[in-house]
Amino acid sequence: MFTKAFIPYQGYYSSPFCRWQGAYANENSIVLGAETAKRWFATKDYDMSSFDYTFFGITVGQHRWFYGGTWANAMMGLQISAVNIMQACTTGTTCVYNAAQAVELGQMKSPICLMADRLSNAPHTIWPNPNGPGGEVIAENWAMDNFGSDPNTGSAMIQTAENVAKKAGLTREEADALAVRRYEQYMDSMKDDRAFQKRYMFPVEVKLSKKKTIVVDSDEGITPSTKEGLATLRPVLPGGIHTFGAQTHPADGNAVILVTTKDRAAQMSGNGPVIQVVSYGFARVEKGHMPMAPVPSAKMALENAGITIKDVSVIKTHNPFAANDLFFAKEFGVDVNSFNNYGSSLVFGHPQAPTVPRLVIEGIEEAVIKGGGYVLVTGCAAGDTGAALVLKVN
């Protein structure tokens, strides 16, 4: 349990998420993330000399990512060190955990968590192979090859969802109903001219040429979900419960979360609340059952926080498949329709490193609306793993 690590109120942002091959498709995610963060910092009255480190989350290789976080810091005008963190979909969770741990130990006072990824135009990597037939290279498509096959199991990620669906007795009807519900919840964030999203979402500037720049100020590529529309779709895998409407889509985006001491968080929050980073949990489940991993991760985080699921005011999950939330609800005995208010990755997409940070931010803002309380954020990641955070909005 942490006692000294805090997030300032609105000491964070998420960019809009764009479906892959959309507005951010040709942008280096390191450059776009750093430039967006620099513009965001310029809107804040922060003492920039107080930031002492950056945990830079990125999962998909970009040109010159050898320098990663240190390059991003330089573009933001910060002469501080950094480390690159890569843990698939739990990258952002791990960045916040490492930042909180550093503050808790007194090693750092105000680290930055910057997460940026682009699944669009992911690298096609080749390695020399002099011993191959004719010197043929070893090749990998970063996105498609890894979505399509876990080297530990040989199975695609969608297969892990179907494995869990079969194990837990989940149905196509449940998956479709959940997809509709999650879309309705996302649409709540669009009400009153996107009032909820505007609490945290920061626009991105994309330079199309020296003379033309476009501004992306809302999510791009959201697909409406209806009961009737979903009923027309075939399962992705024969006999499965998941159509393309009951799973997430790859996306691009970036996000920042600041972690600091209680006193500094209070100073940076003005009249707003401060958010305590309370605990962290992690897990790895049986092979080929990735959507189960958020459950033991959440149980560990709750136990480390000294609370139960009944004490939690807001639950947010990274749910690449409907099976994730259906399994979570059954295991914890909660109403599957009651959590992931205002949005989730099932609907707004999955740019990997920034995915969970957006969920953290939305969870904080929902808790503020409710008057405070505990926030649980959990999700799965490649390799049948998961990670979770418990926060408290005071």
C-alpha cells in the first residue's frame, strides 16, 4: 500500500483516440506525444523545474525509439532522465506504479508518466539470417503478427477470449448486450457537447504540411452499436461469441499522468481534490486465457489496499473483448452494466500504452462527480497477464 504518492487533480490528459490508419497514422508517436504534452504543459501553471524523471510508456517501435523517453523529454524542453517501459496493454498501469513507487521511496518528487503509441503503420522488422536459405531474413509485422499469435501458445488473442467464454459459460447474447451497453455508456460522455470528455481530453495538432495543420479534438472512428446491427455480424471464430462488434479496435493516441507528493499535489490541484495512488496488483493466468487476468490482478490490488469490491465507487476495465467484463462481473458478483461508465476501450479503442491511463483519468473524473471514493482500474495484457491500480479521490 502506498501512502505518499498522489496525482494532482487534472494533472493529466488523454488525447482523443483515433482508429488505426486515421488522423495520426503517419505521425511518429514519440514526436506526437511529446509535442502534445508540451502544448498541454503550456496551459498549466506548473513549475517545470520541479519535474525530475519521466516514465515513458511505448509498446510499438517507432523511428529513433532507441532514445525514447529522453528524446521526448528534450522535445518537451526538459533536461531530465527517463526510462522506456513496455508491457503491452498494462504499460500505462506499470508506468504509474513505478512513478508511485519512486515517490513513496523518496527517490523522486515529481515524475511524469508519458504514454504514446501508434498501431497504425506499425513496423515491419527484419533481422539478418546468414544461415537461412539464400540468406533469407527473419521478418515480423509488429502489430498483426502479435495480435495473431502468442509465441507461448500459438493462438491469437481472440482465441483467448473464446477460451474464457467457453470456460465461464458465456453466450453470444450476453456479448452483444454488453457491446450495446458499453456504447451507451460511451455516449454518456458525449452529452452536453462532450462535457465529460472535455474535463480531461486535450486536442492534438497534426501537421499535414508546412502550411496546413489539422486539430483532432474528439475520438475518431467510433462505430455505433445496436442490438439489430450486432445480430447481423458473424462470430470472428466459428462457434465463438465475439463478433467484430464485441471486441475493441486498434488505435493511436497519447496521455500524461503526473505523480508527486501529497503537498505538491495539493498545490497543483488548486481547489480541486487530490488523488492518492493506493495500491497495485498483477497476475498471470493459465495459458491462452488472457481475459481472466484482470480478476486476480484486481483482487491483489484490493487486498493490498485493505478494501473489498464493495468499498469501490468506480470500476474501470480495459476490456478488449466482451468476455473480459462478463467474466469479471461473474467473479466479483457485480452488475456488468454498472461499471465502465462514460467509456471503455471496447468502444474508444486500444492504442496499448495510453489505453489504461485514459481509463484511470476517466475513473478519477467519475469519482469526482460522485463526490470521491475508491477507484479500481484493471485490465489484461499480452501473455495472459494483467495489472490493476486502486486510487482514492479525496
